[in-house]
Amino acid sequence: MNAAFAAMTLAQEAPALPVSLASFNNAIDRLFDVLTRETQCIEQRRIKEIGVLQDEKNLVSNDYVKLHRALHENPAPIRALPEEERRQLGQRMVALQDMLGRNMIALASAVEAGERVFQVIKNAVQSKRAETGGYTASGQFSYGVSTPKHETVSVAIDKQI
């Protein structure tokens, strides 16, 4: 997500391109498609496949931002559209915004789940260490007679986390 945001920021700083509505519609379709695929990967826990999508997402996001900016700076192509086509373009942009929101929620949920799993593991390790160690009279932490070399901590994780 951060890479896509960085690409969008760079695209906003780039000079506007001449734009056709066909290229803008194509950018909307491509961005909608990659966001849909990424969201499905997250929802289906196919995390390894997300990495493959990142370069494509960055490229498509960059194209979309450049074209959107160009149309914002010169809205003549949109103004020249018949009312029905303008309405359809508006609907497609709303659908893209909805997909972007869904994608952001999925990404945030995946990050939160990862943090919760990390916290469960961290707590289990700390708990195990507390069972086998303590503090000395000088206030230093000690594992007892000898420091364990590689103590194994067994952790079971509920997939619903």
C-alpha cells in the first residue's frame, strides 16, 4: 500500500499528459482489476501472490493519477461527452472508489491480524521466559543456573485471528 501511495505521489508531481477518454477508461479498468485481484488474495489468504501484484499496482496507479490530473487540468474532453456517457464515467469512478475502500480495509485488516499474531507469539515467549528465569539480588535478569541455548516455545494460533 505504501508503494502505491508513493507512486501516486510521484505521479501527482509529474507533468500532466495529454489525455483521451479511452486511455482514462482503460486506466480505470486496469486499476479496478488489480485492486480486485489484490483484495481477493488478501481475503483468501494468498499472501504470497500479493507481492507479484505490487509492480503492476504501482504502474497502473501511476497511470491513473497522471490521467486523472490531466483531465482535472483540462476537463474539455469530459465536458464534450454526452450526458449519458458522463453519467456512466461518474458511476465507474464511484465503483473504483468503492473498490479502493474495500482494498484499503482488507489491507488494514491483514496488517492488524499480523500484528495480533506477532503479539500472541511475543506474549508466549515472554511467558515461557518468566517461568524459567527471575531477577538476581543485583536486579539483573537471570535464567537460573545457566542460560538456555535455544528454548522452544510452542504456540498454537487460531486462524480466525
